Amino acid sequence: MKKVVAFMGSPRKNGNTVTLVKEVIRGAQEAGAETTIFDLYDMNLKPCKGCLACRKTGNCVMQDDFQNMFKHIIDADVVVFGSPVYLWQITAQMKLLWDRLCGLFDENHKPRYAAKSLIMVYSQGNPNAQAFQTSFQSYEAMFKMFGLNVVNTILQTGGTDPSTAANNQELLSKAYEAGKAI
């Protein structure tokens, strides 16, 4: 049975990002996957302090909710990151998590663990799907260094209303199918 772990970096409990991540998870569950979801706004997650201990040992020295999240990433076959786009970037809560992922690779920038599939979910108010592709491409390159390979990207555009995704059957289907393909 495949394991899927998802991280939601949106402050809106029923917004576009959460709606799409839940559809990915629903598809994964229907495909028989074991799933876990973390809502980063409900987690105690401290910022990285740059000590680099994780690069040597693979473990973060700070004690907070990250240890449990990191274990789920290590054990997962598929990781899902979902975030709205704020000022060309993911939310601060998602960035806190990403900054702490350096234990996924060693001092030589080589992944410590077997490669994992990664599904990215973004929602943005801008109706232009190309508006933030430079940022998305940078994230994808960073994750390759960690051994996380983007296999699908779900992008909600023009999502200034929190129910935009819930009313877009084509996008909901894409998210569901991405999860089911796991």
C-alpha cells in the first residue's frame, strides 16, 4: 500500500488550496493509498536556525511538530504540497516547512532517501497561468535536490474567491485523477 502525506499551507480551512489538496487525497484513498494530511496553520513549526546539524545527521535538533511531519515524508511514497501564492511565493507557513527539509539531503547535496513523487497544488488570484511559473520552476529544481520529483502540478488561477476551485469541475477532476494515479 502506498503512503501519501499532504501539507496544506493555506490559512483558509475551506479555500481553494485546501479544496484541491483534499481532492488529490480523495483520489489517492480511492486508489488504496494510506493518507495523512497536515494543516500547517495548526502546527507548532519553528523557523530553521541554520545550525546545519540536519545536513550531518539527517535530523533536526529543534523540538516541535516538524519531527512527526519529517517522519511522514521519509515514510511516504508520495508527498503533496499545497499553498496559495502570496507575492509570487508560497505562504510563510509552507516556507517554514521547506526550510526545515534540508535533512532530506546530505552534506554533498545528495538525497538520503529513495526518490519520492511530489504533487504540487497552487492557487493564485492572478488569472494568468504563466504569471508565477518562474517561482514554480525554482521550487521544482530545489525539490529534485531533496529527491522529490514533481509528477503533477495542479494550478488554480483567478481564485480570488475561496470557492473558485470548488466550482471548477475540470480542476477538481484533475486533482482527483492526480491522486488516483498514485
